[in-house]
Amino acid sequence: MLREIHYDGKFFWPKDYRAAVVLTLDFQGGEDCRPLPDGTMDHEEWTQCEYGPHTGIWRILNILKEENVKITFNTCGGIAERFPEAVKAIVDQGHEIAGHGYHHETARDLTRDQERDVMKRTTDMIRTRTGHTPIGWRSCTQSPNSIELLMEHGYLWNSNSFSHDLPFLWESNGKYLVELPRQPYGDGRTYGHRNNDAGDPEHTKIIWKSMFDEFYEESKSVATYVPFQIHCYISGRPGRAAALRSTIQHMKKEGVWITTATEVASWTRDSVFKLEAPRKVASA
């Protein structure tokens, strides 16, 4: 039986950090652009998507380098296959590569065996391109099988749940997986859609900074976790990229740990849950 395990003590981060900020970028291109009913592809939609791996990724990498922050790139296997230079640049700059399906498959539409195959092929392709085995994953609409399949593949963390503020554990048959929760304020929502020309960077900055500010205020009494989700075909566009840079600069405050998903997941597993502290267990 799959169970959630939540830390029931006072959550904490290393070095007296008050808040942990994890910025994830779902690195995909035309992978999530599906054919029209007649089998043809919407060319405008496709090229909107493809802006990310062709162009937007380089603007975002430049911002991250200039701001000296490391993030996690949840990367489709198909992107790693088609854009090896971009993946190499991500790794060379010290960022993390995690899995995000092969062609951004809708996981809930897959059989267990199909989803297992997607995970294997994605893992293998990322390992081929980077020399490292990914240990983090974000599905496109997680399936009932995703958690146990990630455990089967030896993954450390998953990031799909919106139901909690702090990281927690999944357990099944003695195997564990860290869940890094999300907040519903990713750029795909704040801008409405990748090709929404009415998307307002100032509005997005208000949402992102407000979320951070509330967590930072709460962190005076309890450690907080602040997750962000972006896409390079959205936040890599001119103007929107400036909103990303401004938000990163805003978060560089005393007691803030801006780090990768694996750093947070490893700390949660090794330093929080290893303690003999009360744990609240709930059946999934």
C-alpha cells in the first residue's frame, strides 16, 4: 500500500536557512504540441513551443549565470535527444537535469508498462547526454502508477503534488520517494498560455514576489519551502525573462537557500526523516 509520511516535528533546513527556494524549468519544446484532428500540426503552436529549446533556453541560462543561481531542468528525453548542445550547456553551468517524460506524454493516459518504458527511455537518454543518471522526475499529469514506478527505477524525488507546502515522503513496500510539492503559480498559469500576448510580466512578478514574501515572513517561526515552475518558451521571451530576473533578485535575502530540487530532497530524506521524531502517516 502506498503511504504518505509527513514530518511531524519542526521542519528545518541546513545552516540555519529559513526558506528553501527551488526553481524548476520544465524543458520541453514541441513535445507537448499534439496534432490537429486531421493529423496536421498547428505550425504557429509548434514554433511557439520550439522557441524554448532554440532560443529561450540561452536567455535563461545567461540570467542564471549572471545571478549565480543553480536550478533544476526537468527535461524531456526527446529534448535531450534533439538538443544535446543545450543539455551540455545546462550541465556545464552546474545545473541539475531531471526527467520529464520522453515526448511530454500524459502519464494518466498510459498503461503501467507504457509509463515504465517512458521512464526507462528518458532515463537512458539523459544519462547518454550528460553522463549522469537523473534521480528526479516530474510527470505531465501523474498517473496512479507513477510513484511506484519511480521507486522501481531508483528515483530520489518526484514533484507533482499541489496538496502540501513542505516536502514529504511516499512509502511502498519499504521503498521511499521524496515528494517536492508545487504551487499553482507557474508561468504557464500566470501568463495564461505560451502564446497569450496579453500575458503581463508585471502581474507575474506580483504573484511570484507575493508568494515568496508570505513564505519568507512565515519562515521567521518555521522553515518554509518555496517552489517555482517556469518554461523556457514562456519565461524565455523578452520582457518575461526580465520578470524572472527581477524575482530572483528579490529573493536574495538573508536566510534564503536558493538551490536545486535534489539538494532539498536529499536533505529532507537524510537529515529530516532520519531523526527519531514523530511522523504522521496517511494512506494514499
